[in-house]
Amino acid sequence: MKFSLLAISVLLIQVTPPQEEKQPVVYVKHLEPPLHYPAIGRQAQLQGTVIVKLTIGADGAVLAAESLAQDGQKLAHPLLRGATEKLVKKWTFGCVNCSPFVPFEKTIKFIYRLEGEGISYDDSRVAMELPDEVTITASPRECDHCPPRRESK
């Protein structure tokens, strides 16, 4: 009798499909939105993509933010990286299916883009596709010391 119970339990263990491991889902709990294109970056007409890897504590606070190079390209300008890292350190995150009491990681892409004609006021526009991507677009700053633009024919 003991042998048959053991054999049945071994068969059940082998027949039972393994539990699917659920993938962690990271989400933003609180953020301070990027309201403006970095002023000096706009003045200097800096553009680029900042990939920032976050290490997030179990409580959701950002413990570290590190800028990464994108697909073999060099890092974005330090001014854009610094503004991005400073901003995301104020955010908090949550994670479904993460181990409790263990830090987790998330990578977010920030795209800084200048479009249109130079203007004197700030027309920053922000599009957030969280938790993966943020795009900040503005017109370049009007240059007060540049020669007048020539109309192209």
C-alpha cells in the first residue's frame, strides 16, 4: 500500500505542469512631471536620448539612477543626463510580482527633442508613456546674439 501511494504521488508530481513564473510589473506611484525642457539645454540647443537605469528600494524610493549608452552610441550630454537623474530620484515606484523587501530595477527612456523655429518663450510639451518612455519637446530658444536668419529661396 505504501509503495502504491508513493508511486501515485511521484506520477502526480511529474504530470502536474510547473507553475508559470509571473513577470514583475513595475509602475509609477508618484512623479514630479518634467514641466520644462532644461533651460540651458534649450539655449545651447542640446538634444538627445537619456536611458536611465533605476535601482528602486522595496519601499518604492529610487536608490540610484545611472545613465546608460543607447545601442553603442555615446551617452547623452551631461546636462540632459543630470536633469533626468535629478528628476527621477523624486519619483516613487511599485512592483507587482516582485520579491518583497528586495530592491528592483527599471529602465526608462527620456527623449529630448527641439523642433520648429526659435522662439523666446518656453513652449515645452511632455508626452509620457509610462513606465517606459518620456518625450520632452520644445522649440529652440531664439538666439539674441546670432546674425539674422536668411530666407532660403
